[in-house]
Amino acid sequence: MNYDPIFNIAEICHRLGVRDAVISPGSRNAPLIVSFNRHPKIETYVVSDERSAAFIALGMAQKSKQPVVIISTSGSASYNYAPAVAEAYFQNIPLIVITADRPPEWIDQRDGQTIHQQNIYGSHVKKSIQCPVDIDNSDAAWHLERSISEVVNLAMDGASGPVHINIPFREPFYPEENSKHNYTNVKSIHQSFTTKQLSSADWANLVDEWNHFDKRLIVAGQNELSTELLMVLSEIKAKKHIPVVGDILSNIHPIPDVIKSHDVFIDAIDEKTAVELQPDLLITFGKTVLSKGLKKFLRSYKPKAHWHIQQDGQVADTFQSLTRTIPVTPTTFFNSIKDIAAKSHHEYSQQWLQFQKQSAAFLTDFHANEKFNEFSTVKTILSNLPMSCDIHLANSMVVRYASIIGLSHTHRQIETYCNRGTSGIDGCTSTAVGSALKSKKTTLLITGDMAFFYDRNAFWHDHIPENLRIIVLNNHGGGIFDLIDGPGKLPEKEKYFITNQQLKAKSLAEEFGLKYYHCASIGGLSKGLNKFWVQDGHAKILEIESSIDTNTEVFKKYKQQAKQLWNQAILGKA
């Protein structure tokens, strides 16, 4: 076999921006392992569990904003990439998925580790290519190199996302022990990426439509932290008196007086108040909006017009009111409208702002008077963060707690992440590990016990970063099922929904060499956090144990008191 074209794959990937490859051991992928491991400018990481490997790569790509390669052997190994590939697709994260395969003549012949791998990820990749099995011919080698360039470029083109390269190998597929390769005459195709702009005529139409509306509302979905965007949004909010709404994943918390506690009041207000808060023009940007209450409100009290700002990719009509898509970056759009001479609706903005202030005060008072529980624990954690860190939030109740509480506008150097593309718990820890590997800052994961133990293979490798901090809220079950409507009333609740478990994180920490701390009280939490943040060359786990029954009681009490707040104190109802 001519290994030169296979070695060239690593060089092409490097030329087009790849600096990291996460490899899961195998036999059929031996040529790829050697190719990437021996490349002098690509860092390789060995992670045996393919599901965890793919999520680690996802975290690396998300943090570095560069494409990351993942490499698997043939058969079911490649299927284990699927959850992370789907998450990457819906979060627009560039993964280069390279799977080794058996030659086509052995498909369906009951040969070992042989499945149907072509298009294995379906519509959850931007493109899947099947490489030729025979590449000794010069034209076939040329075609392979050209195809690799095209698909790697596609991962970063427009709305980023995962791509799939399936490469069948015939035996022998182990290169000679001392074989060397020089990257000469390698064909790579570089693609230039442009930023879209609207024409002057398009802007004129937008300005004309803008001036037809009084009550304007900006809602941010999941978004990366951007200083430039924060500056222009702050200016617009102040000059135009436009309320800006965003949960913890929108990363707009550094804006003073941003509406971030909307979950406290949005479900409790009466119809008259809801109509008053109903926007004429809704302007949205970013991906997923976490708040179910906000989505319900905007679907029930639809705006007259809804503009969504998104430079590339398919636009979702989350609130069932979309009237215009604007294909530019949010920063470009808001910089263009900030100087529009148009009347503002100060009273509308003040009403949102007043509700935000009362909600924030309510949350402070509520948690100050509650017994030890995980909701209040999250507030304590978010109030005692380092000045600069990355926060990963596991799905289920953790991200909901954190979003209700929110971050302070003083947390200007803190960015939040969460796997809300598919909202699964399956790779939350692995994603945080990958992100920490590409960050110099402290990387904190706040997770529940179910998500944490589900993804325990996130530590089954030799690359655990010392800047990683993990807080496990262990209530020994899936506590969310005691809170949502439906499961709590079923006799199957305990066994099939909450799924009680007695695991603790201490043995896992000992097994994988992480420092371990434990607490089950407010006093223990304060002591634990002081030691937890210290940088001493070790990754650390802080396990906080609590009772599902207490957590359920406190959260239901929060919902009841929030409703009373708006029925009595604000709306003046008995």
C-alpha cells in the first residue's frame, strides 16, 4: 500500500487550520494514527472511549474556535461518535470526523468490525465523503487530497459544523516500523471566508420598518462572549431604551441592567401585564433560548414583526413569528442601527427593568432564608467565582438553576457553555475536559450526579488538565423528575424516572487522580470552595450532597412565592 496520500491527510488538515487530533485506539485506523501522531505540528490525544473522545474534541473546538480531528477504527466504534456529532451540528462546532472502514467487498459478509459506515451520521453532518479504497493510482491520490481539502474547508465555511471522512483500508495497513514521510508536493486548497454585508437599499428598508414600531425587544439566545457585541448592545439599550433579555448562556451578563431573571416573573404575570410586555418588534440573535417560560410567552403574545440576525445557516422560527432574517453578524447589525434617529419607548423599557430589579431582590431574599439545598448552593457558587474562568453547565436542573440565578454584570471575564444543541447529559463532563485542555483559565463544570456518572470515561485517559474544576450536585437520582409535571404523579417515578443511585464521586476521584472535597452544609461549602479554587497543579472535584425531597420542596416553594410576588406586591391582587 502507498501510505503517502494517507500521511498527506494530516498535512492538509494542518494547512487548513487543524492543530489537534483526538484518537481512539484501533487496528484498522493504524495508518491514520501514524499519520497524525508523526505530524510535527499536530497535538494528538489518546482517548479510548469514542463517545467521550468525540465530546472532548467538541470542547476543544468550541474553546479554540478551530477545527479538531477525531479518528476511530471501523465498526461500532464510529457509531459512538454520533451523540457528539449531533451536538456539534446543532451548535455549529467544526469537527473533522475521520473513520477507518473495511473495504467494500467485505461489507455484509459477516467480517469482524464491519458495518455500513457510509453516511453513518445522516443529516447531522454538513457533508460525508467516501474515500477511494485504492489510492496507488496517481489520479486517485489526487482525488483524495482534493476531497480532503474541500470537506475540511466546508467544516468552517458559513455556519460551521461537523464533516465526515470515511476511509476504507485493505491489509496490510501497518506502515514499516521506521518509515518516514516528507510532506512534498501535497495538494491543499485554501478557501477565503468573507463577512456578509447588506446593501444600502436593504438597510433603508430595515430603517423604514424599524420606525413603524414603538415597543422593541431584543432577545439573545446561546452565544459566545463578545466584548464588541456587549459594547454596542449596552449603547443601544441606553440610547434607544430597548430592553435586552438573555439567560446565562447568552453571555450578555456583563451588560448592566440586562433582563436575566425573566424566569421569576414571566410565568406569573396576568394577561394585562403580558400584553403590556408584548413587543411590537422582536429582534433575536444566537442559538437556543433556554427559558421555557420566555418561549411560551413570546409564542402566546406574538410580536407584529420578528427579525432574526444570523449570518449563515438555517434559521429556526422558535417563537412562530419570524418575518425577516438578516444575514449579518449581530455586531454588524447593532452597529448599523445604533444611530438611527427614531423615537424610543421609555416606559416599555422601564417596565421590563422594574420587573428585573424586583426579581433579583426576591431571589436574594429567598435564598437567604432557605435550608441547605442545591438551588441555593448554585447561587453560593455563582457568587464566589474567580474573576476569570469558563463555566460549563450540565443539562437537566443545573443549567436551569444557574439561569434563574444568573451571573453579575461584574463577571466580565466569565464565559458560560452548555451542550444545548441536543440538550443531552451524555457528554457534559467530556466537553468540559476538552475545553479545559485548550484554555489557560480555570474551567469549572457544575453538574448533577446523573450526568457526571454517566460520563465517567471523560477521565479515562492521560490528559486530565490541572485547571479543571468540577462541582457535582449529588442528590442520588434524577431530581428533575420530581419537579416537572407528569412523572411525579406516577407509581413508576422512583424506579423508572428518578432512578435512585448511591454512588459518590470520591472513589472516582481517587481512581483517576483528582483531588476530592466534600460538603453537605453551607459551612462545608464555604470551606470547600476556599481550597477548591487554589491552583496547585491538580484537577479537583467538589461533591455536594443534598436531599431530593428538600430540593423539591425548596424549588416548589420558590415557584409559589414568585407567583405570589407578582399577584400581590406588583399587581396588587389579593
